[in-house]
Amino acid sequence: MKKGQRKNLLDHGHIIYVDHMGTDTDIVDAARVSYRGVGSSTDKALIRYLMRNKHTSPFEMCELKVIIKCPIFVARQWIRHRTASLNEVSGRYSQLPDDFFLPSVISHQATDNKQGRSIPLNEGAQNDVKRLMREHQKDSYDLYEDMLSGGVAKETARNVLTLDVYTEFVWKIDLHNLMHFLKLRCDPHAQYEIRVFAAELKNLAWQLWPDAMEAFEFYHVDGITLSRAEKIIVATALRHCEGSGQTLTDMRDLLGEQISEREWKEFVTKLDLSDIIET
Amino acid sequence: MKKGQRKNLLDHGHIIYVDHMGTDTDIVDAARVSYRGVGSSTDKALIRYLMRNKHTSPFEMCELKVIIKCPIFVARQWIRHRTASLNEVSGRYSQLPDDFFLPSVISHQATDNKQGRSIPLNEGAQNDVKRLMREHQKDSYDLYEDMLSGGVAKETARNVLTLDVYTEFVWKIDLHNLMHFLKLRCDPHAQYEIRVFAAELKNLAWQLWPDAMEAFEFYHVDGITLSRAEKIIVATALRHCEGSGQTLTDMRDLLGEQISEREWKEFVTKLDLSDIIET
Amino acid sequence: MKKGQRKNLLDHGHIIYVDHMGTDTDIVDAARVSYRGVGSSTDKALIRYLMRNKHTSPFEMCELKVIIKCPIFVARQWIRHRTASLNEVSGRYSQLPDDFFLPSVISHQATDNKQGRSIPLNEGAQNDVKRLMREHQKDSYDLYEDMLSGGVAKETARNVLTLDVYTEFVWKIDLHNLMHFLKLRCDPHAQYEIRVFAAELKNLAWQLWPDAMEAFEFYHVDGITLSRAEKIIVATALRHCEGSGQTLTDMRDLLGEQISEREWKEFVTKLDLSDIIET
Amino acid sequence: MKKGQRKNLLDHGHIIYVDHMGTDTDIVDAARVSYRGVGSSTDKALIRYLMRNKHTSPFEMCELKVIIKCPIFVARQWIRHRTASLNEVSGRYSQLPDDFFLPSVISHQATDNKQGRSIPLNEGAQNDVKRLMREHQKDSYDLYEDMLSGGVAKETARNVLTLDVYTEFVWKIDLHNLMHFLKLRCDPHAQYEIRVFAAELKNLAWQLWPDAMEAFEFYHVDGITLSRAEKIIVATALRHCEGSGQTLTDMRDLLGEQISEREWKEFVTKLDLSDIIET
């Protein structure tokens, strides 16, 4: 994606990549101000170290600026991320365009996951729902236009529009906070429509900061957290393996360079296995 | 207003006063940590000094927590204030109630103020608009309920609701940031519906922090700012008065205790009048 | 600890518990606004759910206000936590008292941990170092007083004081951000002197929000995170156990109520074990 | 100043301009997303409008990144600005260099301004103070080095250094928050040493965002605020002038293009003069 380029998303939405500041090198440079002259890590290893240990401030040194066009119900989730800058089109000043989001698939309420959706309705039912939604959107926009042409204040008229009408905003966020956004909004529990935008932002972030994003996914997206109790189960299992032929060192060897000497030590330490595993 | 008390606002909205932390005394105590042992100001004079000089951090030491029920278009303006904590009802988890805001007065678009409204429509036109809005709200909620009973996921169904549907949230903010909110949202340029809520929050703030609020209104709400050019006009006029019988000292005397000795000196200094006014 | 009570720490420091807002119940109440009418969890279970899933906003609804007296080198680490309110004594306004921190133990530089300390120096060496430090502190304060009595501006004179001179500040922070502070500053990698303060704040937080703190320690302090690679090792080990007599269900049973039915499902899911473990 | 260029300040300090994001045009572009299609202002006029009316969010769309080397007592004032990103050299990891700030002029404590300084000491007294300060700095660094060579942990040894030792940090801030920093730290009440840095940052900001900085100085730095009482005095004086030959329109004419038609209306309105001045 090039500066100024637009990527269309959903039926009427888009992301425009406006600008960014900083590269992987700038993250490393900021960190090296703190740890001056200490360590001879490569840039990539240092970024992995920072990410693993949640030294987040160097990642704040990079910025991304994009224009987002998305339905208002998506924007309302988006704006909950407070550590970002935002300028949104105002329906008090300007007439909003006739762009509404119509889902391509209508799905059932999930029963296990109270906030999500499960399998699609049957095709006939989907078509019925879509038709009714589309008609309602048209009625909304017709009433909006009628009120405007009748001289009603824009700030009043716009409130008859539905939550699936599109809005647009400039959004600027630093890389640390962008990663937090991506962690939450690329997650399968996030609503599908915001995930579409988050996925595209993730692509853009990979393009701009490949080392930082690789470390982010390795440690935080694909990693897991274990509670005190879960840690006990895991540690017990690992001890059992060590005593029954399936040694941890063998398991580690299968991972090759995915786990460094230093991280292996950290792993053994955090699972309290240093009495049985030599590092 | 007592803790737990609810004040109804608009047609279906309210503010519930949940909790607060700190009083005027706590503001003063925090400030006195900084200026230890310096000055013999009364509490009230110290609060005025802090407010006048924009020493804002002591005002951050107080907190207010309320529950707000307001239309979504109001909530969208509200949430732009980022330095606050918020938990809002989620339409992904729960069915939203059938509460929509219907304006009691429908007004024309303002022509001078591009974001506001001017005089009301004639009564017949108002009634027509209200009837159409109310019907559209009913259609919205009917479609929403039909979709829910047809098994459609809540997170999809809710998006056919209009921006004037009510939402509810817990909101917690410190006094400094609350004052910033009040400055913007009690202003005549703010949309009428959010001003209704802001006015009630202002009453509550006056009850909890009377000295701080008095100083806030005296210096910031009822005060004005002058640009470099406006300052020149004003200074010129004041000089002219001084030389033509209407002396500034006379004018000051009319204000009595509203302007202290110290503030009078600051006034003369900031208008570069110390060559003609002795302080 | 009661409101207004002071706990002395290090040689001249203290924490004074000034005020707080909210209890465990307020966290739950805020969360229930979002998930209205959904779930029949007990308060404790809901707090554990919020903590486990990093739904952090309800924890922002509680506040703690304390007065801290600590050495400036500790205050400099403290103030890096930006999401808090602070009023510190100003050496430009007031003469700072003659209070310097002298360590009770002088330790060697750690070699493995580049930022920490290892074993103590021998007793003679320790005494030498302490004597020299104390003399230097006295010289600092003497020069400071001489400059002040010579009429030198306070803002200049104070800069001859050393980083181990004590300062004092009011500090207010919400519970979510306090937990982040405690996670970092109770960690063995944090400098000993700030850990002394963090430990005491942790005690206070346990007193005020016992359920929230228990969940915090269970999931975040005593919990661990595993990278993508570490997750593979652990999952492999768990599969091996399951196939070699040491079943996971047995391991789980040892933990009793420490791991709920729901968390057990989450554990099996996050380690991709649902093909071999029935939940 | 070019990217990567260093400007030396005080005796051992500097600012290095590392990077920035955005120009005056980006501010305007962000604002125009909000006020789409409304108004035909020039870019410069729009920036003045935003600044005058404190529409601050478009100014957040620009960023500045610099490296600062300054004494710790300056850094402690600097870091009070929380809405910025920062990576500082850590004395726990690295030996700090032997750089201390020695004032070129030693001044008396101000008596009217409790936080400031007044006239210089006589030359002999200044030289005495400087000599003593310099000796104390040398003693500090000698003790620091002795402790380090005796094997004492860096995190302990560094605390014998004085508050005038230099530190260094990367600092990134958006333009809105930078202006707030400049307003406070270029002010004559700020300590001289931080003003030296703020003045240089102001030059850099003028180079990068000339229209925004001009508007900032016109409305906020050179502008003034009047309290409710001061406003009454000024309004009274202006009325008196209008009735005594010195008309406001004449005064305005002297300012030429410094005050637009629109601002003139705002001026008349905010001073409640619309009954006597036609606009």
C-alpha cells in the first residue's frame, strides 16, 4: 500500500493510508538510548526482547495515520480506544452521504458466546432480512432528506439515520497502541465488521514495521497466558515428560531457532523447572 | 442531589449521581503539598489563584462518577472526551430497550452558525416532522424485534436502530477534565440535547465543589480571551479613558471585592498599563 | 490502614493513605451496565472473568489517593506512570528538608541482570561506602543551606542536592493503572527501593479491593505468558502425558476449585487439545 | 535545522531534531474531514479559526520527535507533561557521563515571585558559589566512580550524583501538546534553564508549522484572558470611548488585516457591545 492509496472494505467502506512516522530502526534507536552501550543484540533480537518483556515505550515512537470509512456501529467500537487522535465528519455541519452497510451474510445469534454470531440463516430467511434492512435504510435516508429539504436543522435530522450508516474519520495512533487495538479487534470475539478493518490495518503495519509485527504476533497474538492454576498443570506435565522419555530438550530441539538460548532459560525459570533442566 | 439519586432529563434520559471523591479542601491540600509553607491564602483565595493561573493538577484530585442515559447521538459527542472512564451497555450482549428521543421542538437549520439550529418550524410542520420521526422509530424497533425473534445475532439486529435510540453508561471523570467538558458542552454552540445533561452535571459539581466551580465560572466560563490584536484595541481604549476623565481606578472601585489587589496588578501588567496606573 | 494513617518506609520515607473511591462491588456494578441481565455469576466470579479476559475498564472505576515520601531517584521511576495525577513539593518554592536515603545494605552490581544488584559487599566495604555517602549527603545539604543563606535563588540552590534526597507528592491513580504499576514495581527486576513502596501499596489495595486483587494475582502476577514456540512445547508435553498414564484430568482434579469448568474449557482450547480432552 | 542536526544548549546540553510527521496542510486536511464542504476559507484562515476556537484535535495530527540532553532538574519539569512518549537513558544499565550543569550567572531569590530569581549576585559572590558548586559536582562524580570501581551496583552508585547532572532522552509529542508545553515553558515564570530548551523547540516548530505557530502566538501566547470582573472594566472603558470621540471603529482600522470582519463581530459580541457597535 502506498501513501494516499485506498483499500475498499465491506460494501462502502475503506482505509486510506495517509502517513506514518518511524521504522523498525527507530524503535531500536529509542530503546538504545535507554540501554546505552549495553548488549550487542541485533536489531531484530532487541525488538523481540522489548516485545517479550513488554518494554512498550519504544514502540510509541512510531505513528500511523489513516482515513477510515466505516459504519457508525463500527466507529463506536473504534473510538473506545482513547489513546489516539481523531477527526470525524460532523453531521451537524454537512449532509451525510447515502451509504449504509448491508451485511452479505445474516447469521444466527451464538448461544455459547453471548456477544457473537453462529451459522447463517437459511438463504430464504437471509434474503428476507436483507430486503427489510435495505428498505428500512432507504426509509431512513428518505426521511433524512425530507427533513433537510423542509429546513430542519441538520443536527436533528441526522438522528433518524440508522447505526449502519457510514461515517468517516482521520485516525492517528502510535504503534504500541495500534498493537493493542489489533490484539483486541483482530480477535475472533470482535465483531466481524471491525475485524475486516483491523485485518487490513494489520497488513499495513506488517508492511511498515515487519520486525515489530513479527515479534508482536510471536509473543502476544499467538502466545497464551496461563493462570497460577494452569501453570501448575503445565509444570506438572513437563516434569512428567522429563521423567518418562519425552525430554524437554528434545522438544526444544524440534523448534530450532524459534527459541533462543536466553528464552529457553526464561522458560525453564518461569515454570520452576531449573532443578530438572540444565540451562 | 444525594448519592444514588436520579434526575430525569429529556424524554427518557437521566443522570444518576453514583459517587464522588474529594472536596474543595482536597484541592487545596494537594496544592499546598507543592507550595509548602508558602503564602497565607485562605482556601478560597488559593483555589482562585490556581484557577486563574491554570494550575490544573490539584483539580485532578477530585472525581465524579455518574450513570448517564442519553440518546446515542449525544453519547457520540460525550465519548470524544477521552480522559475519562466509561462502561456502556452493549447491544451485542443485551436487547436494547424501546426508548427513543423525540424532540419537543423541531427547529430550522441556523444560517449564520453552520452547526446549530434557529427558530422553530411552524406548529403544523413541527407536528408532521415529529409524527414521521416517531413512526420511523417504531419501524426501527419493530424491525429490530422481528430480527431478534427470527434468531438474527443481536450485534447485527441492533444496527437498524436509529441514532436517537437511548444508551446508558457509567462515567467517571476527574474535576479538571469535568470542567473542560462543562466549558465545551454548556456552551451555546453545543447541541441542545447534550447541554441539558451538561447543565445538570454543572449543578451537581456546584453542590460538590462550590469554591472550585465559582472560580471556574468567574475566570473561564464568564471570562474571555483576547487575541494580540484585540489586546491592542482594549489597551488603547483603557489609555484613552484614563486620559479623559473615566479613570480605571474608578471603574475598579465599582467592582469592589470582585477584583483583589493582586489581580488588579496582574490586569495592569497584562495590558501594559503600568506606566499610567500605579498599583 | 485507616484514612490519614502513615506507614513509615525506608529511613525517612512514608505512605499516607488519604482517600479512595469504590469497592469490589463498584467494579461489578460497572461491568453489569455493559452485560446487563446476562449471566448469573457471583460478584467474585465476574471479577475473575473480567480480569482473565482483560476487560479492564470496570477496574478504572475505583481510585486510590496517597501521599508518598520517597527519594528522588524513586520518584523518577514512579512518575514514568503517566496515567495518574500528581502534586509534588516544589524546590523552587520551599526549602527541601534535610532527609537523604542511606541504604542499609550496599550490594554488588549483578552480572547476569544488567540493571540489578547481587550479593552485599563485605561488611567493612559496606561501612566505608555508607560513610562516604553520608558525608557527601551532608556536604550537599551544607552547600545547599549556604547558598540559600547567601541569597541564591532556591531553584538554583536545590540542584546541588543528590538524587537520594527525599521528595514528597500526592498521587492519585485508578485501580486498573495501579495494578499495572504494581505488576511492574513489585517485580524482582524493579529497584529494591521502589519495591518497598509498591509492596505497601499492594497491601493497601488488598485491603480495599480483596476480590480484584486476588484475581489480579491469580491471573497476572502469578500467571505466565508463553510465546508461540513455548506453547508448542507445552502442548506437546500435555499430549504426551495424556498418552502415557498421567492424564490431564487427573492433574486438574488436584487443583480442585482453583480452576472452574469454564476455565478448563478455555485451557484445553488455548492449547489446541480439544481432540484428546473432552470438556 | 535539518533532520539529525544537533543544536547545543547550556554548557553540555542539546536538542537533536530526529523526525516529524505532518505539515500545516495536514492540520487543515484533518479539519476539513470534520467540516466537509463547508466554508471556503484559505488554509491559513482555517488554521486561525481552529486555533481561536480551541478546536485542538487537528493539531494532534502532527508529531515531533527530538533527543534532549538536559540537567535532571530540567528533565523532572519536562516529564510532568504526560501526553508524550519518552525513552530516557537509564543509570541502572549504563554509567552516566561526567556532565554537570554549572550556571553562567548566579542570581538572587526573587521576593515578589516566590519561585523565581532576581538580579545576579555580585561578581565575587558569584565566583565563590560557582567554585563551590563545581567542586561539589567533582566530588559527586568521584564518589560515583569510586563506588562503581568498588563493584557497587550502578543503581545505587548513581544516587550520589546531584540534580544538575545531565541526562538524555528521546521525546515524541504531538503539535497540540507541544504548544501546551511551549505556552508553559517559554513563559517568564518557567525556570530559565528549561526556557532555553523550550525556545529552541519553538524555533523548530516555527520552521515545521509556520501557520499553526503564527496563529498560536497571535491567539494564545500574545493573547490574554480576562476574568468576569476584568471583562466588565474593559467593556465599560470601550463604551466610554465610543461615547467620547475615540471610536472603536477607528481603533480597529489601525489594526488593518490583523483582525478580520468575523473576528471583529466576535469581539463586539464577547464584550456585549452590539448595541453600540454595528457589525
